[in-house]
Amino acid sequence: MSDKNVAGSDFEPRIVAFFCNWCTYTAADLAGTARMVYAPNARVVRIMCSGRLDPQFVLAALRKGADGVLIGGCHPGDCHYQEGNYKALRRFTLLKTLLAAMGIEEERVRLEWIAASEGDKVQRVINEMTEQVRKLGPLRLEQIHQIEGSHHSAAQVGKHAVMEGAV
Amino acid sequence: MKYLYYPGCSLKSTGRAYEESALAVTEALGMRMDELEDWNCCGATNYMSISELKSFALSGRNLSLANRQANNTESVSLVAPCAACYLGLTKAKRYIEEYPEIRSKVDGALNAAGLEYRDHVRVRHLLDVLVNDFDQRSITERVKVKLAGMKVACYYGCQIVRPYSEFDDQHNPTSMERLFKSLGMDVVDWPLKTRCCGGTLTGTVSEVGQRLSYILLREATRRGANVIVTACPLCQFNLECYQSEMSKRFNDSVHIPVTYFTQLMGLALGIPRKKLGLHRLFVPIPDGVESPAAGGAHVLA
Amino acid sequence: MSSLDNKHNGSARVGVYICHCGINIAGKVHIQDVVDIAKKLPGVTVAKEYKFMCSDPGQEIIQEDIKKGLIDRVVVASCSPLMHEPTFRGAMAKADGNPFMFQMANIREHVSWVTKDKGLATDKSKALVAAAVARVMFHQPLTKTQVPVNPNVLIVGGGIAGIHAALTMANAGKKVYLVEREPTIGGHMAKFDKTFPTLDCSACILTPKMSAVRAHPNITLWTYSDVVGVDGFVGNFKIKVKLRPRYVIEEECVGCLECIEACIFKHGKFKDEFNVGLAKRKPIYVPFPQATPLVAVIDPETCAYFRAKCKKPCADVCEKKAIDFNQKEEIVEVDVGSIILATGFKTFDASRVARYGYGKYPNVYTSLEVERLVNAAGPTGGEVVLANGKKPKSVAIIHCVGSRDANSNKYCSKVCCMYSLKLAHLVKERTEADVYNFYIDMRTPGKGYEEFYERLLLEGINFIRGRVAEVTDWAMTPDEEEKLVIRAEDTLVGKVRRIPVDMVVLAVGMEAQPDADDVRRMFNISCSHEGWFLERHPKLAPVSTLTDGVFLAGACQGPKDIPDSVAQAGAAAAEALALIDIGHVELEPNTAFVRDEFCSGCRTCMNICPFSAIAIDTEKDTAVVNGALCKGCGTCVAACPSGALQQNLFTDEQIFHEIEGVMNYV
Amino acid sequence: MSKPKVAFYWCASCGGCEEAVVDLHEDILGVVSAVDIVFWPVALDFKRSDVEAMKDKEVAVAFINGAIRSSEQHEMVELLRRKAQLVVAFGSCAHLGGIPGLANVFDRGAIVNQACVNAVSVVNDQKVLPSEETTVPEGKLTLPLLWNTVKSLDQTIDVDYYLPGCPPPVNLIGEAVGAILKGELPAKGTVLAPDIALCDDCVRRDTKPEKPALKEFFRPHQVKADPEKCLLAQGLLCLGPVTRKGCGSVCVKANMPCTGCMGPTSNVVDYGAKALSAIASLVDSNDDKEIAAIISKVADPVGTFYRYSLPASLLHRRYNGSTERG
Amino acid sequence: MDNWRGWDKISYQSDLDPRFAEEIASIPGGDKLFACIQCGTCSGMCPLSSYMDVTPRQIIAMIRAGFKGDVLSSYTTWLCASCYTCSVECPKQIKITDIMYAAKRLAIREGVYPKKFPIPVLASEFFSAVEKNGRSSEGRLIMKFVMKTNPLNMFKQAGLGLKLFRTGRFSIKRESVERVGELNSMMKFLEMEHMIKKASDAVGVKEDHK
């Protein structure tokens, strides 16, 4: 990627997209089958249901250098698991208030309902979001922390939270 | 709801009677409508043929002035009685608000003149205001004169329904029919009420333009109408002023009064003919059609 | 983030295989670059590329590496996992690897097919491969559970597609429940007179099949009924069907129709739905003489007994005492293993195109109405007549009404050209009128279809290429007086024409059923934009849906003519039979599980499980997941406040590492 | 054999942790007899130079409480890290950043301005602000640099163990000291408290309904909480389900909801995000407007969910937009 | 064969302008023009199509194929009365009226419109009056127009003019906004913008040729 110079004009947004298996991931496949070209900035992590989306994943993506996070689920009423998307909505609603308080612009974390037939919506949303985030500029929390942590060698945020107990 | 009046160029000359009757009717209904200060041309049809952007900028100025005159309130309607002005302003508003590249240029032009564009202003046609902002029953109650034997063909023309039909059905508008029924008149069903009158072609390529107008008049007459009402100064001009020329050209006797809808409406509300500019008609409304109404409720029945 | 750092299985050996997919991927992604990056990723012991990984030789590459002990887990970067995940898992299992030590990177649908720039596509592919590798390091061996498949099948909709599927299944010895909401089966096809292009009689070929359904010992036919509940999953659905009261006991009625004769209404008075409003029926009626079952139905909305408790001549005349005004709606429940949806279509409402004057001018008809007019069993006995009873001298048929139009439906309804040709022929045959067909493009792909078009050209039907602008009743010339005037550009001549006719036929397109959205929700499948039920894959799985065990037949999936509907119904039946033949289904092991030692018994998870699959173990005071009920959505895992709940194949650490992987920017 | 040397130090903290050590009561005597306290500025008169004079790794264990937010604190903990074999992050602030960590929703400028100019109790008409260096006739005076961002201890130095809590419960301190003295230590990086959430031994757990769905949230001053029933089920934001046990649920016993000072269990990466997820999961609505209305009752989400852990969270601090970075 | 006026009707690709379609399609929402299926609804609906030398449908086809000269010199675009029927009924939602405007603007800019045809004359007169005064003075406009197109008409139309004058509907007073300066600044701004764009486009074209 040509965005080494984060603040430069050639900034390429990095977007992590969490897509539910049944609707949005399928829609992204459909966009592919239909050869709908769109911005390569979003990278998809597949989950079975938007209800699986732990807000920790959103923060982890931002922390790991994402400039935006897109969450895609089935339209209300369409969830393969009855109402996982509503649960995603409940968490997202609360997460949004938290992110706002933390100074993260609203456009950076977005929840979209995209049905399996809406390949064009995948294209539109990703293009739109890429441009919105491009306008906002980089977030790059990881780099900020490195800059501020220059007092010492290793930034070890989150050290306590070692995943224990092999699954 | 605050109303500002946008006359446009025609209502100050060939369409004077439209202005007179529109102001008389709104006054009679107790509706305050100040004229937009220092308004300019809407940038209509002909202008659009030369420069689209300048046309949008012209409308942009009117919308910006309206916003300023209304002190930036969000509930202001800019009322245009002329169909072409109504479309010119509506179209400009839509394009300015829908296309950022147009917005930025119009903003730039307005800023250069010390003006500013805001989305607040609603563009309304006078017909929309009179039909939708007033309870039709209250209009019925105000009817003072019964217009016996008037069979009205309501003519909408193009630009108040197309391409944006903001207040009525695009294919079969009925606002005027509803209004004239409320006024106790018979309306005639005719299929050509949104077909083009020929626009400026009546003057430029008159053999073509007048033929379009003629078709309308002939069909209205054939369906039993004895008066046509319009909501546009150009439509009224075309349908009325060329009647003698048409009679010659198409070897037919064309003779039917064509009024602004506000004129006939004013007559029913008991406003004096002169105040409605009826004396300016080429084909007059016959004397003696008026008889005192027996009361609003009766008219409805 | 330390939780994401190097805490994987230290002995993991990952094999990465990058697929070219011919030029589908290789044309847009520098494959070798991706291989080079993959080789450098921690844990990767093998990284290879191959032209078609899904081919046998491709799979063998993986199998050999497993057998040689080079790898114990696999990443394939190719197409969507929804496409080939089962293929590669199967290949691993054959080589005695655990099929769940596998992850796919979707670099075709999500990369090469949607990215313009080759460099950017390569970068994205690298990240997706890195993510898959990072995640697969934390995979654990899992096993699928098997559940038996109930061999019964539910078929919804009794049109030609449902009928054909039902007979196919029943003839194969399977128990079929066929549910139809109208009082009779037969669907649209029962309304047609002739079928194109052969012009054979619709009733002649359909009614024997309808009777066969009625008589078949393996088919339970519920007409005048609706499916109201669907529960369960592939192989094990629980279905609730509501049988509406027809006030005639089906088992008793012999179809003598004496009751209809006896009705206090001497003549039909109410809209006859079967004749699309062109005729009137009585409150007690059968839709048409060959209705199946041939059992009368009483419409309580119009029956005088229900409104005024009048005499009951119908009941009195019935020797079998089959009429029962006290009949109540009944709910039956059945278990089935598979479902075939054949709910059909509805025709476009022509009044939505105001300029064609449908509903305004009495002599503007829809094609379905004309189907009834030309039908010998129809309201006019096959006479094509105008509203005033006279024969038309000229008829215009307007194609594409409600099709190919962004203001209504964008798609082509596929059947209208052909049925318009058929109607043109029949109208001409019956009336000798001048017939004008107005078309945009003539679409006649199909066996014998183009030949039929040629036949009509030779028969003297007028064809005008141009979409009709408007149908009006105002005359410009004397010959237009009292006529309907068509105005259209004859695009092949380049002139606008006005053509006066007596009758206008609107070739209305096909639309999804108005309740298709409710139906798809009930069966947990998807709809396309236009409202048609969505197939699993437009080419390779055209009768399957994204919900296992639910199959599609006929026009509910998209516009189709009779041969296509029947073919698809056969295919759907074959899919269902294949499922039944295997006898069991394997369930993805992506269920949730509780790690007792971390569970505080806080019950947050219990609140949100939509399947009530979580309970409290009262001895240990911890939550337990019932694996048979868990469907694997993972919403409880996201909610678990202490990370005690995890989901197989989607554990926190797998996802955290995948996130870190996709953020791998080179 | 000489007694093991022990150091105590406090950084950005309230002093409560020091209290907790004193709260060991007579047990402290045992500790004192078993160890040799070589540095404890709050109680004993040692100087930095005394520590500097020690050999590296001479101190067996250093207990450090408080968050790190100044250059002086940073220097001191680095010094102690060099001198000590083991470093224990003592209390919520050292562990996760603690209450001082909430300063991370502001930046240095705003904090200094508030403290030195705007606070109602301050009179500072000239708006004089502290600066790192001031020249006076007598020469140059220096002050430690206040960091823009508050950090947890392990974000500045390597930490061996954590004693959670605000302050750490006495029994956990005792057990930890005992374990260290006996050399029975768990894996490095362990939080020295049970790895299960508070509900595990909450006396009110059995009163929690099977489906604890909520239509409304309350703050403690808005309702009179039933002293027997699960607080969460009453709409109070009790974070017990998200928080490590070990405190003896003192708050809940006092009819106050848990605010999470013990931090998350080891399976959770970000305390606040997980707490948020769990709480949102209890919201009983599928209507977006109603959901928003219910959730709007959660006042100050950062303060609620990250009361003790903002510096240790994934976001770490408030982000000030791309234009203001640096 | 005496009356046969034969000419070579073949169109050579080199005579067409492949960029014409793009140029027209660059108006807002203009790219829908490429979706045209040549159904003829526009021509059928158009109340003026019977007077046009080519139908609106053919105009779209010609634009798409690059028949720039034929389109710009045709009468069709000038006969369009902007009634928007075609735009509203088009099954592909092509903004045909806007396309007609775009073609008219281009024809005027390139000076290839039908010169003696009265409609472009009216448009230009209207434009210059409004640009100068901010309002159109209908009476003056009509007089100027008649003078420029067919002065003899002046006598033919005298009766109508007199009638209008008698009914107070005709005036030769010059109408104008009060703050003409405002308008001037706006127009100047837009002209500058336009020049800048043209200049940069020109540079772009040059680079293309290199």
C-alpha cells in the first residue's frame, strides 16, 4: 500500500468489515460474481451472524490500525438466527455513544443492513465509506500510541488481558 | 407558515391579470403573501438552453433572498403562480441540493454577491397552497356567487406536474377539479389536461405551436367545456390570445374563454371583475353568469 | 495487543495453497507475491500455488502434504467458502486430516473480481491470506454431528410446479403434504386456453395431473389452507398448516354441485376470482368445472346465511349432508425433512401504468383477462368480444407492461412475448380482426418459439417495433372516433403513428406474490431485489436456497414459462429426494460451549439465546449449551461478560487473530 | 540468610492503596518481621538516592501503586524495575490505569488549564501555568513533565504480577505476599485474584431472573434498590458479571452496584467493550428508536464502563481527530 | 431519374465524434443515456415529435453513436418545448429533456444551430436580457425577437400587439432588479470558474496527445 505517509494526500483508508455469513457476506460474494468493482480498502472478516460481533472486535480493529470498521448484517426481520441483528443493533447503539465520547468520528464505525441480494449495496457502502474515511483522514491508533509511548521502548497496552485457557 | 410571493416576469406584463387575481384571492382568504424583494428571473426554459449553471444560480439567488427575507425560518414557502417559474425554482433547488458540484458553484456565485444558500425554503405553486393549505370546506363556505352553467375544463399544462409532481398525481392531477368542485362548479373530464400547449412555439414556430393549443381547445369544447382555467401565464396566453389566428389557420371557429384559475375562483368568492383583471381577457366571461349563492352548504350539495 | 501475540499452538504446521482459478484470480493478483509472503508467515511450512485448487490434482497436492506430515492445518486462498469450503474439508478428511483445521481466504469474489488495480488486489490477497493463517493456528479438531432426515416433504403451492414436484416425490414413495391457498389446485395454468408454441390445450395436459394428485395415496392435499408456522432445520422441520373452513365437508362432498344450483342466489352476483372478474359467481361455488378437489366452497363474506341466517337450500339439497356452517378453522402440525416452495407469481397490476387506460376504458384488457376470453370454458365460451358484446375489428397487443421499466419492474418477464404471440394468433383466429403487436424487442428463445413467431408473421399479424406511448379516446381524424387510439413511434420507420383499435390487450408482466416477503421470512430464505425467492447460486444451485432443505420450484424464483417451471419442479424434487436418500444431515460444529471454570452463572447469555439452547446447570451454577438446540449464531458469545462462552470455529482468539491478519498491510 | 528486601512506591494515586497495606493490621507485623522494607516514601524516610545506591535486582519485590502520568513517576518506576527482581502492580491504577486514567478523555492542556486557571477554587488572574523550566534570579527551576496520556504501570515497565482492586482486598494482599515469600508463584503476568466474575459468589445471584431483560436503566440515586434482589435485574448498572471476584462483593453487600475496580477476567481483552456488550445484551427491544431511548439512560459510557481501565483499554485515550495529533 | 438527388448516405467512422456521447452524458444524471433501449416511448409521448426532423429516440441513438453534427444542427432539440413528458415516461429514466438542453447549449456554444430558426434567437435574446437586467421585459423581448427573425411579422402581429396593449398586457418598459451588481458578481464568478475549467481541460487534452 502506498500509504506509508499517513498524513499525506495518498492516504488509503483501512477498513475492517465484519460481515454476517448469511446476508452480507453472501451479498459481497454476489458483488464479486457480478464483477462490481469497488474500493479494495475493506477487508472482510466473516462471522456467522452480526450478533456474534463482540464490541471488542471493533476496538481491536481500530487499535490494530484500522481507520474504519464496517459491520454488515441482515435486514431487520431477516436474521437467519431470528434476531441476532437486533442484538448487534443494541450493542452498536451503545458502542456508538462510547465511541463518540472517545472522539472517534461517527462515520468510522458503521452498521449496515445488507441482504444477500444486495451486491450493489456492498459496492456502494464500501465505496462511500472509503471516501468518507478518506476525508476524515487516518486514525491509526497504534501509531499514535507508539508516538506517545516514545518515553519507553515497548507499548504494552492490554498486557493483562492475555487470552488464557486454550479453547 | 410564512408565504413569500414570487411573481416572475410574466405576471408583471402579459400575465398581469394573474397577479391581480392571485393577490385578490389570497387577500380574500386572509392569507398574507409579501412579494420577494428584488427577485430576479427564475432562469426558465429559454435561459436553460444557454447556460444551465447560470440558470441554477439565478434561482439560487431567489431562494437565498427568500431565506433572508424570512429570517432563516424553516417554514417559509416561496409561492410561484407561474408554472415555468415553479419548475425553474424547484429544479434548481433539487439540483443544487442533490449534486455537490452544482452546489459548490452556486454557493461560490452567491458568496461572490454576499449571499448564502440554505436548504430551508419550500418552493410551492399557488395552486398547491390554495388546495392543500386551506380546508376546502372553508372555501366552499366563502362562496358568494354561483356561476350557473359554467362547465370548467381544468388545464394543468406541463410544468406543475412534470417532471416533479410534488403535490398531485403526475398522470392524472385533480387539484384544480377539487378546487372548482368546492367552488360549486361543474368540471369536465378531458384527457388532455397535462398535454403541452406549445410553449413559446406559438410565437416562434406558430404553425406548430398553435396547432398544439388548438388541439386542446377543440377537445375541451368537444367535451362540453365552456371555460378553460389555467395555472400558468404562458398557457393562458397561448390558449386565449391566438384564438382568432387559430380560427383562420385551422378553418374552425375557436371561441372559448380561458382564464387563470384564480380569476374564476375570485368570481365565485364575489370579488369584483375588475379587481380580478377579467377586463383584460380577449374572450370575456359572459355577463350574467353570476347569481348569488344560496349558501356554502347548498353549493356543496 | 498481547492477547494477539504468539500464543498459538507452537507446533502448528500450516499449508497455504493459492489458487489461480484459471485467470479469474491470476489475472488480477500476482500469485507468486502472495506465495512469497505466505512462506514468511509464522507457522507456515508449505506455501504453493496451483491453477485450479478445487480440481482433483489440486486437492491431491493438499492430501499429499498432509500424508507426508508436512502440515496439520490448511489455508486455501481461492473462491468464497460458501462455494468450495466443503470441497477442501472433504479433501482433508480423505487424507485423514481433521476437516476443521481449515480456513479459506476468499480472494476471488472479494478480491480479483471486484478490484481494478492488480497491485491493490495483490495487497488485499496477502492480507486475507495472512488473516486466514493467523486464525487457523488456533483451530481445533472438531467433528460434525449427524441428525436423521425425516423423509416427508412439504410442498407449498399447487400450481403446475407444485403439482409436478408433488407427483415426482409421491411416485418415488415419499409422503407429500401439498398446501394450496386457493380452493383448487391448478394455479395460473388452469386459466389458460392454449399453451405456446404448440397450442395444445392447457386443460387437456393439466387436469390429468391434478386428478393424479388428488388420487395419489402418498399425497395429502390441503387446499384453502396456509402454512402458518415453520420451525426446526434441514431434515427436521415442524410445520403448522391452517385449514380454512370451506363450510363443506371435503370427505363427504361428491362434487355433484346440486348445492350451487340450489343456492338462494339464482345467478352469480359476486366477483369470480377464477375468471379474473370477467364473470360472477354465487356465494357457494367451485372455481371451475375441473377444480381439484371438486368440492364446493362457501364464501362467508357473501353467503346470505352468514349475514342474515336465511334458509339453507344448499344444505337441504345435499344428500351427503356435506354442508356444515359450523366448520371452524383448523391447525394441523406435521413433521417434514424438506420443503419445496412453489408459490408462483402474480400478474402486474396494469392500472399502475396510467397512460394505458386500464380501468378507465372498458375495452382495455389484461392478457390474463383475454386468456379467459379465448378459453372455451371461460365466461364468453371462447368468444373474444368487447364490453358491448361485439366482436372487435382491430386489436392492439402491448408488450412489456410492467416489465423492462424502471418505473415499475426493471426485469424482462420472459414469457410475455411468447404469450402475446399466442394471444395474437388466437384473437385473429376467433375474430379475424387486425392485430397489432407493439414490442420493444421480440424475445423468442426456446424450442419452437422463433418458428412460432415466423408463423405469426406469415399469418398477417402486424408487428410494430415501438413501446406504446399512450392509449387515449380522443380522435384526431374521423376514423378515430369512438375508438381507442394507440400512439407510438414505429421505430423501424422512424415515425410516430396513431392507430385506432377496438380493443387493447396489455401483456402484463410477472411479479412476485404480494406476500412473498412474509413467506420468505417464515421459511427463513432470502428474496432478490425484485421480490423473487433467491436461489443459492444462480447457475449451480438454482433450486436450492441458502437455507438447507428448502428448495424452489417455478415462478416464485423468477419469471418462467411452463416447461421451465416443470423442469425446475423436477429438479427440486430430485434435490429433496437426494437429501432423503442420504438419510441424515451433518450439522456444522460451530455451536457455542461454556468453559465452566470461567462461568460465574450470571445468565446474560440466557437472555439472548433465540433458541433457548442455554440453561443453568443447578449443581455447578454455570451455564450449559444444549448442542442440539444451538444453531451457532454466536450472539451469546459476544454477550458473555467474562469470555467463558466460546463458539467453535469462531472463538474470540480466532477472530482477534483474523483481525490482526487483515490489518497486515505491506 | 538476610530477609528479602521490599519496596513500596506510589505514583498517580489517591493513597488508598497505602491505606490497604496499613489495613493488614497486625498481619503487617508478620510482614515486617519477614521482610526488610527498604523504600516506602509515604511511611519511611528513604530517598531516591538510597534506591539508586542499591545494586540491580537487590530488592526482592517492589509494590507499585498508582498510574503513570509524569516523567518523574516514569523515572522512578524504571529505577525500581532495575533494582527489583519482581514488580507487582498494586491496585487498580497501576493495574489498569484506574480513576486517574479517566484523565485520558482530556488532554494535558485542558487538564492544566482546569486545575490552574478555571477551577472555581483557583485565583490565577495572570493565568500562569506550570512549565517544565522556570528561570528565577536564583537560577533554573524544573518540574516533572505531566504527560498528555495516563498509562498503566505495564505500559511503562515490565510487570510481573498484578494485585487488582481499589484498593486491593486485604486477603488478596496477604495471599500474594505469602506466595512471594514462599516462592510459590504462578506464571508471570498473572492477576493475583480468582479468575471468575463476581456473580460467582454473589449472594443475590439466585434472585436473578432466567432472562434478565431490561427496558430501563437507573443510576443509584434514582431508585431505592431492593437489598435482596439482583441489582442488575433492578436496572442498576452492576458490573459484577464483567468483573473479577475477590473483593468479597463489599459494594453489592452495601446495596451499591459493582463499578468494576477488580478489572476483567483473563478471557477479556477490553473491559469496557465487554461490559458494554453484556449490558446492551440485556436491552429488551427490537425497535431502533426504543433501543436508543433505553441506551440513552446509560449516563457517561466512558466513565461507566472504563471507570478503572481506560488507559489499559484498546482505545487507551480519547482521540482528538487527525488534525490534532502529534 | 430526373428527380433523383442521390447522395452517399454512408457514415464513416472518422466523421463521427466518439466523445460526443460522453460530453452530453456529463450533465447531472446524464449517464443514464447509455441505458437507452430505443423503445420509442419518448417519441410516442412527445407532442412535437411529429414536427421534428428526427425523433427524440433517434437523437439519443445519434448521440450515442457520435453523430454530433447531425444532432446539433437538427431542429428536434429546438422544437422541444420542455414539457418533460418523455423524461417522466422513459422506462430507463433518462432525463431526455435535460439532454435536449445540453444539446442546445452545445449547439449555441459551437455556433452550429439552425441559423434562421427563430427559437435559438429567442433563447439568446432572453438570455442576454436576463443576464443584463435580471428580469425579462416581455414586450421588449417580443419586439426584438420579431425584428431579428421576420420583421414582416411585425405587421402580421400588429393586431395581437394592439389588443394586448389595449388590455394593459403589453409594455415596453425595461424591467430590472435593483441590485444589478449582485447579479454581475455572480455571473462573473461563474464565468471565471468556467474559464478555469476550460483552461485546465485544454491542458489535459494537450497532455493526452503527447
